[in-house]
Amino acid sequence: MISGWVLIGLWVVLAFVMAAVPSTDHHWRRAYVLIALGCPALVWIFWHEGFWMGLVALIVGGLVLRWPVYYLWRWIKARLGRA
């Protein structure tokens, strides 16, 4: 069975390879692909590896996808009326 560390590492390598290729939309489509691949992987890591490993994976994903996380945070603040 694949380890959580290996899965996180493969996802990060995929993210860096995707970031190295030029893009016309500032890499947003690639971010959507990484999110679509990362969410099931994150659930798998939480389920099989435990809370702390899942938390590490969540932090790594947030660091790699910093702009989508930033815009999500802004959207949440606007929805709560604190903009």
C-alpha cells in the first residue's frame, strides 16, 4: 500500500511540473486539476494515515495552492459580511 508521504510527494512533484509549463490563464486550470486530484488523496490520507498526517497534507496543499486558498478566504469573508 502506498504511504501518505509518497502520495504527498508525488502530488507536489506533479504541481511543480505543471507550474513549469507556460500557461495563458495564469495556471488556474492546472490548479483546478490539482484540487480535483488532491481532494480524494487528502481524504485517503486522513482515512488511512490519521489526523496528523492528514493535517500535514492539508498544509502542504495550502502552501502549493496559495492563490486559490487566498481567493477562497476572501470569498468566505465576503459571505460572512466582513469584507
